[in-house]
Amino acid sequence: MGTKSPPSLVRTAKARPTPLRQWTVRRDNLLARLASEAAEMQTIVIEAPPGYGKSTMMRQWLELRAEQGWRTAWLSLDTLDDEPARFASLLIGIFPGLCREPVLIGAGELLEIEAVIDRLLTHDFSDRPAVLFIDDFHVIADAAIHRAIGRLAAAAPEGFQLVLSSRIALPVALAKARLAGHVIVLRETDLALDAEETRHLLHNICGRDVDAAQAERLRRRAGGWAAMLQMAGLALGASASPARFVEEFSGTDVEVSRYLCEVTLDLQRPEVRRLLLASSPLDLFSPDLCAALTGLDNARALLAEIEDRHLLLIPLDRQRRWFKYHALFREFLESRLEVDYPGEKRRLLAAAASWFHQAGEVELAVEHALRAGDHERAAAFASDRVTDIALSRGEHATVQRWISNLPGEIIDRYPSLKIGLAWALTFRQRHAEAGRLLDSVETDINAALNLDKITEAQAAETLATCDMIRAIAATASDRHMVSGKLFRAFDRKWGNSGLIEKGSVIIASAYSALVLGRPREARRLSEQAGEIVGLSKSPYAFGWNCIVQARLALFEGRLNDVTALSCAQLDAGEAAVRPHGFVGSLLSICLAEAHYEANRLEEARQAINDAGESALGHVTVELGESATRVLARLALAAGRNDEAVAVLRRSIGLAQQAGLPRLADLLGGELATCLIRLGRLDLAFQVDQEMGLSLPTTEEFAPSMDMRQLTQARLALARGDAARAMRLVGTLLNRVRSTGWVRLEISALCLAAAAQGQQGDPAESRRLATQARLTAAQAGLRRSVIDEDYLLVPTAAALPEPDFALPEGAAPGLHGLSHREGHVLSLISQGLTNRDIATALVLSEETVKWHMRNITKKLNARNRTHAVQIARQSGLLH
């Protein structure tokens, strides 16, 4: 399944603003113009050739915005980022700097750039404005990213500003926004240095005062081009006759820049010149990488010297771990490398690929190997991590691009490449293509086995992995009946397979069992998988098993268990096996739901924020539904009703695009519930009609039959058909009580109470409402009742407040009382007789007496009155 790659310092550096260099000139006039003309603009576009100070201008605007109290975020791009999934993940990574609350969608089976932009467009920036800087957007050629950024630029919400820089005219649709006056565009004429700025720059670069007339002559001939003036300053500082240099400074921009670059390079010591040329083919580099390429032990000191001499070297972080050259300077150096040392570029790229691979930067290793034309090494590097990149990070287009650039005969020698691509296609809902790849892998493996090129053990391991992918793909794509057959076939065929493969299949089987309403089977399988995963020491499999356990605890209403499990694993520090990365983030979704149900809303928001990009990744139907529901209900709780509706509608669209009809159906039910709660009944009925929520449940929706029936009961009640609602809720209650789905039981009881009230039976309505409140209090599911207040309002006047409620932080089941015993004790504390309790809880009187005996025994009480007294003293009863 691949080895987890270490955290990338490169990605971290991209989210940090370009540091300003000591000799940088502050653009006060241009900043004042922006403050006057563009302060309220949605979008600022900076289009100019290399060297006009686009990044410097953006960096100074960022500082000014930060001083004004704006939230700021920065993103530097390179050619690796020209992929929607990767671009989306980079955007999500900088969201915390932009937004006071989590910016996340809940349904996404795919990492969709459009969904990320949609979430930004619906975020409320009114409390504190924010500005997003995207540097070097010209490297992006993908049409999907162009469309998404075009939408953001044209429809940025109030309080949000987008600043883009590009060497070329932006290929995004901004015509309407420009006509509406929402976009300001700065070009080279706007960025050109004025006379005073030119003098300051030349002084800072060459260390001497420059005559105003000479500075103006240079400025006019350079056209105010900052990079050219910078190189002129370098040459001026080395010139024995500054006046003569200024007089001879002439020619076209290209000729002058080439001349200055040559002068600059020829002025350097041999060591510095050697390092400059050797690092020129690289998109970015570090001192250690330069040392490896050149054999120079003092590479770090040489880079510091290059920076001190104001050459066009750009540090990517304050620690000076990564650098790149100004594009103009790099292009010149690379061309000189080809002239002076033919063929050296390819060798340097190949050596850099090996270095990046050893440093754990697999993506850069593969990219440099491909640029070097070393397809064999690119395939070897990619084969180690391609599955992890496709599965754990969702960068499926990257995997496809790599493999498309490799010759077929090389791909055939690396089954892991085909397996990685199969993972990528599986989680992009392209199951037929993935299946054909797996078939091809099996054919190759069998052929190699027949020719004795591999051992039987090697063949068995690969074939088992293929079957594992097929089985898990069925679970991920919500085909649980098919996955069950594949799980059983895997067990029969590969009972002695590797620990990771066997454990992963059992975990997926446990997940399917829980989805199909078989919690006991899910628990048994999860416990079995736990032993195997512990031996395999696979963080990914271990994390998924934790997710299964958390989902099971949520199903049974054991919120404290979810919190304890999630916090223990997420805070496990340097434990040998712990969920991290993608699966760790998914566990945060489970934690967010537990916090929300316990009415710990701030903690729920924080947990969703911690989930980060996971809710945009390849999650299952249940995790997608959970994340979206929590996000929408948090918005409702904060009074942002329209945002809640928008979150649900957008997630429904994503589920439909991903080919997940059951997820779309579940979210449609939540949308209808949201609209009913808001009193928008016509819209709720319209959603019902469009999505067929009230139609009979088909086999396709069988795993979510209980949720569908709950939605159908809500819609029937909203239409005034209390009798139908009661029939639906009656059968629903019988099922959820048998399976132990506590949250759904509470909602069903609230609906039943409302239906009885609508039918004119206030006594029964009060009894059911009391039962719902007590069930919620005993389990700690406070939001389950709070969210149903709109149903319970008619009974509230006649309904006494229950005396039973767990205090904050108290554990359900104190003194060993069971879920049902807590109910009984609560009703006893209100003075109800055994017969009353039996009626309220739909039990026999003998069963109530049996519970009473257990309660007095566990509490060491003399009688029922003493039991209530002990419970009050212990804090179990208020």
C-alpha cells in the first residue's frame, strides 16, 4: 500500500510570503494608489513580464493589509501545482489564515477545486476582511483551475480580496467583473519604477550615490524595469567609470538584460559561477542539494554570498532552506549552461532527482527524472510512493500525468505503477478503467510467474493486493452487497495474505457491516482487525480501524468513547502506530460529530477545522454525510441559515457528480429537514419532488432506509398527515431500538410526540416527548433534542422540565448503570410508579422491577428513594 511520505517542506514554503530583501525599495506611491483605488476592489490583477517587481508589490500590499487588521494568506505556485486536486489541497492548507471558522465542505468524494471555491464564496468575511495572494499564476494551464479562480475573482464575497500575479494575460473570465468596476489591473507601466525609486534602488544595490541625471537616464533606457535596473546597479558598482557605463547603457530590453546577465556572471568567483550554473535547471534548490550537485562543501556560504551580492536569488523561507532564481536570471543561466557544458543539464537533473528521492521529496524526484528523460528511474521512484500519493492525498491527476509520460514497456515492468493508477481511478469513480488495469496486472504477474521471473510468494502478494483494491473500491463506491461477496472471496483465496492486505479487508468489511445495520458484526470484525493491524504497524490501516470504532460508538450513542478514542489517537505523539495525515483528519470528523451532539459547539468547529482537507478527499458516504450535516447545523446554530442551505445544496451536487446516489439522497433528506425547521415548507416539498424522498425505498437506498423513513415522516408531518407520519415512525422505532441507533431513536420519538399532538392526544405526546428528552439526557446527546425543538414546542407548555440531565463532563453509565437503567432511575426521581414507567418506556412492569433491583444493587441503595438520593449526591441526577 506504499510508504507514507514525510511532511513536505516545499509545500510549507509555498504558503509563506516571499521575504523582502534588504535592498528592496518601498513602493509608497503605488501603495497609496492601491489604497485609494483598489481598497474595496474584489480583485487586483498584476500582469507584467519577469522582473517588474510583482511579488515585491504583493508582499508590501500584504504588509499594509495586515497592519489594517486584515487576515492574509499567500500561495506561491510552480508547474507542479497545475492540477486541480493539488491546487485545491494547497488552497485548503491556507484557509486557517483567511477564515475565522472552518472552511470545509462535507460531501466530497473527490478533491474538487470548484467545491473549494464555492466554500470561499459562501463564507462570511464581514467580521474581519481577508485577502488572498496567489503568485506566479501564469504556470497554471488547467482549464478547471482557470474557471474556478475566474469565478472567485468575479464573485468574491464582501470583505474578501483576491490578488493575482502573472507574467502573461490571465486566461480567466474577468470581462464582466471589469465592466462592473470590481477588478483593477496593474501592468508594467504601472509597476515601472519612478525617478526617486530608481535612485534608491541603485544606491541600495551598488552602495554609492548615483547622480539624479544618470539615474534618470538608466531608468528611461530600462523602462523602469526593476530587474534590469538591479543588474545595472550591480554592473555600475563594479564599473571603474560609472559615467561611461551609463552612457553606453543602451539597446533593446532583451539585449540589455543578456548583456547585464553576462557581466554579472563574469564578475563572480569560479566557485560561485559553478554553483550558479549547476543549480540553474532546478525549479528550487537547497544548500545541501547544491553541495551534492557541485561537490562544494561551502554551498551554504556561497548561496549567502550570492544573496548578499543582490543577485536574483529568491529565498523561499526565512530559514533559507529553499531557494529559486528570478525567472529572467534562471533562463539566462540555463542557456549559458547548455552553451558552456553541453549535455550537463541532463546529468544535473538526474542527480537532483536522486537527491530529492533520498530526501523524501518523491514528487520532485519523479518530475526531475522525467525532465532528464530518465524514464527508468522516474518509474522506479514513482513505484515506491504512487499508491500513497493517489490514495492518501487524492492527487490522482498527478499519478495519471506521471504514468502518461512513461513508455508502456517500462510501465509493464512496474506493477505497482498500475496498482497506484488503479487506486487513483477507483477514487475518481472510474471503476471500469481501474478494473481493466487490475486485470492487466494479474495477466502480467501470471506471465512472469510462468517464466520464473518472480516467486510464487511475490505473485501472491501482488494478486492479493489487486483483490483487496476491488473489495475496498466496492465499499468506497457504496456497493456494500458486492463488497461483501468480494470480502468472502478474498478470505477464501488469500487467507494467508500479508497483514496489511488482510487487515485492510477486514476493516472495510467491518465498515460495511455497520453501514448495513449490523453493529455486533462490525464490533467483532473491528476487534479482529485490531490484532492484525497492531502486528502490521500500518498507520493507515490502524487509522481506518479507529474510524470504524468511532463510527460504531456514534451509532450507539457513546459520545465519551468517541471523544476518548479520537483524542487519545490524535494526541498520541510519537507512538509507533497512530493515525495521521488523511485518516487522522477523518477521525477528526468523527470527533466533530461527537462534540456537536454533546452540544459542545466550539469544540465541534475546532474539530472540523482540524479535519482540514479530509472532507474534500475520498471519504465514504457516512463520513461525507456526517461532515456536511455538522457543518450545516453549526451554521444554523449560529443563525447563518442561508449558508446552511448552501452547504447542503453544494454537497448534493458533488455527490451526484461523484455517482453516489445514496449520499445525495441522505443530504437531500437533511436539506428537507433544514428547510422544514426554517419554516420554508414549499421549498422542502420542492426538494422532495425533485429528489423523490417520499418514494418507496429501493435496494439502492436499503442501507439508509431508516434515515429515509425519518425524512418521509418529517415530510408527512409537515403536510399535516400525522397518521402516516405515526405509522412510519412506529416501524422505525422498532428497528432502531433493535439495532441500538440512539440518535435516530431520539429523533423518531420527537416526531412521534409531534404526530400525537397533531392527532389530538396531548397526554401521549407529552409522554413521548419526555421519553425523548430522557433518552437524550442519559446518552448525552443534547443536540438531538435541541435540534428537534421546533417539533416539541407545542408540548412544551404542558411538559415539566425533566429533573434528569448529565452535568457537563459527567460520564454516562456512572456507577455502572446501563442506558435503560438510567431511564428508569430518571422516571423514579419524578415520582412515577412502576406502571407509569412501564408505559413510558414500553416495557412490562416485571422488567421495570428487574431494572429497579439492578439499580439498588449497583448503587448499594436500600430502596428506590435511597437510590435517587445517592444519584443526586453523585451528580447523576440534578
